[in-house]
Amino acid sequence: GAEFSFPNDIAVWRDWAWWPYPNPIDPDSYLYRNGNGTVNLFVVDSGNHRIRKIIGEVEYDAENGKNTWSNVRVECFSGRCKGEPEPGYGDGSMEDSRFDSPQGIAVANDGRIFVADTNNHLIREIDRFGTVKTIAGSLRQAETKRNGNEVEGCPQPCLAGIPGDAGGDSDKSTLTYPSDLAIEPGDYSLLVTDRHRIRRIDLISNLVTTLVGGEDEGERDGVGSESTLNNPASITVTRDGIAYIADSASCRIRRVASSLYSVPEVSCGDTLSTIFRPNGCSSYDDPIDEYGLTVTPVQGNIYYNFLHREQYDDDLGNDFIGRSKKNCVGSPPLSTLDKKFWNDIISEYPFNYNLVIDDGKTLVREDPNDGSRVTIMCPAECYRVLKKIPAFLTDIDGVGEVNLYPENVAVCDAAAFEGHLEGRDEVNLFDVTIVSEASLKSSGRWTLDTNSTIVPRQFFFISRSSHEVRVQTISGAPSRLLGDPCGYHDAFSPQSSSVSPCLKGK
């Protein structure tokens, strides 16, 4: 029987089409039909540094009305197929090509095979005849000696991949132990799990970019450039372009999707109260850990306490304000300065006391939702010329000078007033960020006339939103910084469940 050594991934492809390749049987015939829907299983045989193919004949059994798979056989498809298995690097035919502990594989609709050549830090492409070429990653002269001895069998010019995180032209880019890949709809690009990043390889322009994550590991959700991953091991992409990631070391399942996926289009008259759902107002309670923290501060198009995401606690980590569970409180009542506020991190422990805004209400933990960000889409028809709108100019820490609008102003009117909607045909995405009255008073920036007939308790500023993809944790249990989020429990909601890390090849 056939033998494998640490098979790591598998891809299925059915061979139906006419192929514009030279006919190996009849050289005068360029187009030929190569199959009738034959099932091909391509296996990444990591320990043997090869790609193997399992094929057979599909026959219809008239007695039971089912198709059967017969004459099943295993063949070496690429990777030193005529010799003993050896790690290394080499492009070329199925006999000359080499891999070094490949882990991930994907097959395009036209039969092209893409491989994450992990220890070579490269992405390889294999045609339907087993011929390999390198499509992403850089090469250097390989070491010719190992432990003082000459390395045997390294095909000239004896090259090896270079680890790194460089983007740009695919032949100048670098990757670090890519473990899996998936093909985006249309077969025009690849998504690759690459250390703590997701990289995109454009197969048309031959450019490599970082889509999500960065140098450091983490579990932060949000826009791609700010999000962090922790050794993602596997990735898949749906037909509508949404990617799902097994973020192995964090024991979480993450979703990567276009900004438009979770952003609703609002009406021209919507105000802060109609677009924002205060923390704790969902139809079910998100699971929390022993400190009252949820797994993520991001819920759909809302990032709770976004402006304070960098505040850090040695036990709770980043985003502990946005991840803390609060009671469903909308626009808060008048506040006093002698209470414990949302941003008090001087106290012995931020969760030992009730957070109060209004006088005397010490039994309920309240939240002014300060710094929370809501991403919306304003219709183009909301554009109109506004000569005057209630607003005042102030400086926000970490943001700069902005116009603050009271909560009763329509958010799309604010966008039009600042000129963001004028003459634009593109998608009008905006970030609406809440600034509470309590925050303005405590920082000394309160300038609104309190004798006004309108005394708002919340304000907002508006800015154009990034069109980057966004990351959200969709499954996996919350855990304190030094806690263990891993396990085996099933649950509803998915954030109550737990999974264990499973690094590919381990």
C-alpha cells in the first residue's frame, strides 16, 4: 500500500474542461479534452517534501444508483518524483522540482495548484503536468555545508528562500514560514497565512501585500492594519470573498471581510441615538471571563471605546475598556466630577468599584460609551449645502482638532457640512466617534453654553472611514491575558466555545 509521512493538507479538483496545453499524445493537436470529471485529490506530503496525487475512476453502479470510485491509486505529482525524498529547493519538472516541508495547498478552477512551501518561505505553482515555478518569495545562495559536511544533492545553483515580511513585486517579496493558502473568487489572487500575518498575492500584477496583522502576535480585532493575529494555521475563502482563519495560538476563529460586509446604509435623518447600540443592549449577553471581559470589543459595525484601545493593563491586556461588559445605557444624565469614571485606571483595580455617572446610582455599572466608533454608509442623496450646523471645535487626544456635533444632529448632515459628500460617486463610508460630556468636562474642554435650550450628553465627530478589510473574532472563549482560552467545549453563542491549538505539521 501507499505510504505517507506527515500529510498536512489536501485539495480536491474535478477535471472537466478542455485545456489549452500541448497534447502529449498528439503534438499536432493543441486543444484536447483531458478528462470526464475525474476526481483528483492532491495531498501535501510534508515529511516526504512532495505533492502526491490520488486518482481513480468514477463509475455508476446501476444496482444501488450510486457512483463508485474504483482503481484508486497514489502517484507522486511533484517533488523529486524519480528519486528518494529530499528537502530542498528547485523549480522545473516533477522529477527535478523540490520542496522543503510544504504545508498548505489549493487548486484553482483551471487546475493550477498553489503550494505553501513552508521551510523554503516561498509560494509555488504547479501546472497540470507537475512542473513547478516559484511565484512569491526571494531566493539566496543556500548553505553548501551542514554540520561541517557538504550537502549532497542540492541542484545547482543551490538556492534557498529568504524569511521576511517585505511586500511589493512578488520576486522581491519575502515570507516567513507560510503555512496555508486559499484562492479568492475569480482565481485572481491568493491569501496566505504567513507567521502573524495574512498576505495577498495578486496573480495578475504579481504584487504581494499584507492584508491583516503585523510583526507581533496578538488577538486585536479591527481594521486590517491595526489587527493582530497569533500564528494563524489555516485559511479558507467563501464565494462572496469572506475569509475565515484558524488563529491557532490564540485558539480563536477569526473572520476577515470587506468593510462593506458589516456596514449598514443609514438614512439622511439618522442621529447618534438611531445608529448606535450601547454596550450590553444586544439580544443575548456575550460571554465574559472572570473579570467581566468579552472576547472582542468589536460587534458588527461598532468598535466599543475605540479611542481608548491602547490603554493597557498587565492582567487584562489591551482593549480592556472596550471589552468590559456594561449595562445598556444610552445618553447618560448629567455627571459629576467626584465619581469614578470609565477611564479611571489609577484605582487599585478598575473592576473593584461601580462606574457611576449620575448622582447616587452606585448599584449599577454605567458607561458613557466614550470613544466608541460606529462605521456607517451615507447615501449620496444626503448631500446638501449646510451653511450652519450646531458644532464646536475642540482638540481630542490622539486625534487632533475636530468639529464636535451634538447627538441630535443627523450624522450624514455632519458629513455633508464637512464637505465629505460633495460630488462623490464612490461608496461613502464614515466613522462616527462618540465623545461624552463627562470626558469633555474631565479634560477641561467643555465649552458649550449650559444655558442653551439644548444640553446634549453625548457628542460625535465624523471622518472618512478606511476601506481596509476588517477582522472580527467569531468563535473562541474570552480569557484574561495570562489565562488559557483553549479547550474543547461546544457552545452557543460561539464566543462561549473553546478550541485547542493545532499547529500544522505538529
